[in-house]
Amino acid sequence: MHLSLCNAPLQMHGHGPPVHHGCREAFFRGLRSPLHLSKHNVGDSIHSQPNEDCNKKTDETSVWCNIFTKRRMVIASMFVYFWPQPLRYYSAHALGDPSVTIEEVTPPILPSGKLFPSEERIVKVFEKNTYSVVNIFDVTLRPQLNITGIVEVPEGNGSGVVWDGQGHIVTNYHVVSNALSRNPSLGQVVARVNILASEGLQKDYEGKLVGADRAKDLAVLKVDAPTDLLKPINVGKSSGLRVGQQCLAIGNPFGFDHTLTVGVISGLNREILSQTGVTIGGGIQTDAAINPGNSGGPLLDSRGNMVGINTAIFTQTGTSAGVGFAIPSSTVLKIIPQLIQSGKVVRAGFNIEIAPDPIANQLNVRNGALVLQVLENSVAARAGLLPTKRGFAGNIILGDIIISIDNRPIKSKAELSKVLDDYSVGDTVMVKIKRMNEEIVLPLVLEESVS
């Protein structure tokens, strides 16, 4: 069988009569033509016209022509695809001026000069107290498979302050709450404490549990650190604070150690809802930025004395919104010495259970603290305080409602706890109660509350 290739004329308009080429040459010339546009005028156009002789060939010859033509088209298109192409994006060419020198295009550098007196005071306060602030990492001891012993797994981080030269560290309860939720014994390691040395290095120590008070969101740890590394913080009076005075917060927000923020005292005697779910009275409100990681750090006055322990923020995003809270130093001074001495806090009270505010509101008690239960053999039971109970018909009979202590009005359960914080075990108070439609005043001796 004789196989002949079809010829196709390649006509260049404006360049004479058509010139015939083979299919192979016609194809590759057409393929190469875009790459050699410089040989033709821009206005020229290339047209391919089929040769009449090709149409006169037999069907068999046309089939073979088409097969070989398509095969070569596929191979050639792959060749063009992988052919190295110039980069689409070219590197920028820097425009320089070799006629100028580095000195001529460098602006003059001015000396920083002396700080303003207000700035100098803030710097000195920070430099004095930064070594009293520590970074605390809550750790939980968990067993690990195929390994003998236990390993420490970091749970969170916060701040703390050096309380004394014996290695006691004060922080928030919620900073180490994950470890405390497993009921560790006193002296057990519940955290890692990083203390800043004078040379700027962080030294790591084990934080052993001394005591914790969930009701006031405070905890005490102890580290075995040398005395020259421990820089106790100075504690001031929070009772003399005034709204508008300057304050400073030092802590470790988001793990950035020893961060200083400055603000003012925005409010006093705030009710703080801590992360442990308890309400703390007498809180200090500040607009100094307090973020996660600041908890447990000090709130300082302009003299550098600690007037509070940063504990909470009011936010909808999890970051500072300009409303932060601190536990006042007056509360800290009552709680911490007891935790160091006995590992717990002794609170004065009546050993009665007070109804939560939502339950009291449902029972139409809008003013006062409703007594739900009275502990047997307590001073309240001996004095005759009546608890809330159900009648024979299933109806609820309200118990006594405490409306004042020593003429200090009591409007809720939180206010009762706040007032009792000012008393000690053994103190005698005059308690005014409302029983049915009658008001009665009873003298009661405060005793140690049973948790």
C-alpha cells in the first residue's frame, strides 16, 4: 500500500502566490510562526487552505493523514508546554543614586534626653518592684504510659508576688485551680515558679502548696529559693485609695513576663465575680490593662506599694476592655497570714445556710438574707434562729430574715458575708431579724464557720 502525505498550501497575503508544503512542514511552520513574529509584519495574517489534491485522495490515505497529523499535534503541544518560558514576573530594579553618600541620606539622630518627672517616677516604681513579681505555671502531675513515675504537664500561667524572705508566693486561687481541683495535700508541688534574677535570667523553682482560699480567690505557694533572690513586695493600705489616683499593674499577660501597664483607680467597693465562681466584696476597679496572665500580679499605687492583687477583667472578648478588678490589700492581709500559719482561713459566722439570691427572690424576699438551714448545736440554734421549712400541707414556711448586724443593713447574702469579714471569732454582734411581721434583735457570739 502506498502512503502519501497530503500537502497544504500556506498562503501569505501580500507575499505572492501560495507555496505548497508537506503536512509535517506546514504544521511545524505554523507552530513556529508565533515564535518568529519578527520576520513578518504585524498586519500580516496567515491562512491555511487545504489543497485540492488532498481532497482527491482515497479515504484510506485521508484517515492515515489525520492520524499522523493528530499524533504530531499532541507531541508538539507537549513540547511547547514544557519549553522553557520567560518568567511572568520580573524582579524589581532598585533605583539608586551613586552620587550621594550614606551620611548624606542619614537623618540626624537626636539624644533622648532626660525623662519627665512623671515618667521617671513610673520607671523607678517598675524597676523597684519587677523583681518581686514572678511567673507561675500551673502543673498537674499525671502518670504517663510506659514510663515509670510521673511527668509534669503545664496547664496555664499567671502571676504572683514574693510575700516574704522565706519563699512564700501569693497568687490567685484560679491560677492553680487545675492542680487544686485534684485535692493535693499541703506541701505537694502544684506549680512551677519563675523568679527574675538581677542579671535578667529567669530561674525556675517548684511551687509547693501552703494553703488556698477559694472564697477570696487567694493561694500561697512556697519555693526553696536563696534569700538574695527573693525580693518581698511592699504592701500598702487599700482603705485610703481614691478614685482617679494613678495605679500600675505588673504581670505576665499571655506569657510576656514582667509587663507594665498604667492606669487609674476607676472605682471602689465593687462586687467581683471571680473565675472560681464566688463573689468577692470590696474590689478595686481600674482601667490599667489587665489580660489573661496578669492574674495574681500586684496592683501598685504611685509610691510602689501593693494595694491589690489583680484577679479579674470584665470583657466579652477575653482581653482587656478597660475594666479590671483587684482584690484589695486589706482583704489580702487578713487571708494570707492565716494560710501561711494554718493552711486554711478561719472565718467568723453563725453556722447557718443562707438562701442564694435567686431562690430568695422566688420566695418574694427582696431585702435581707433568708435563713435556709441552721446547724445543730450552733450559736444560731441556741439563740433560736428559725430555718425555712415546709408545712403539713406542703407549703413553704419562711425562716428568719437577717436585715442588719450592729445597725449595718443587710440586703443580700453577699452583703452578709462582706459584713462578717470585719469580725473575728468570739465577737458579739447584735443581729436584727424579721420573723413573720415582727422584728427581733438577738445578741449572738460569732464562732468559727464550718465549711
